[in-house]
Amino acid sequence: MKVGIKIMPRDVILDTQGRAVENSMKANGFELQSCRVGKFLELSLVTADQIKAQADVEKMLKQGGLYNPLIEKFEIQFM
């Protein structure tokens, strides 16, 4: 089973990478309101059980150091 994990800065956190991309795009004549930069992970899991996959991915995120819960949030997508 393939699982996607979107990791983004929390809304209250200043996203300096996003701000740099936003400023660069505006300097090149593109119109945008805002930009936030995050990470996307695509995992191929052995299990075909979606409930087990959800639990496994949440455990990976919390114990594996894939994200910082103080400044980031995550969203799991089944593909």
C-alpha cells in the first residue's frame, strides 16, 4: 500500500523558506498571495490493511523523527 505524508509548518510558524520563494517569484513578475514550503514523503508499506497502515505511519512519524510536532503538522494520504 502506498501512503503519502505531507508535512507542513504550523500556521503560526514563520516559514522563512516559503517567504524566500514568495519573494523570488514576485521579483520574477509572478503574482501570488503567499507560499509555504514543506515536505512530501511517499512510502510503500507491506500491509494492505488501511487501519494498520494509518497506525504504523503515525508511529513512524512520532518515533522516527520525521517531523517536529512543535513546529510542523502532518497529513496522511492513502494512494
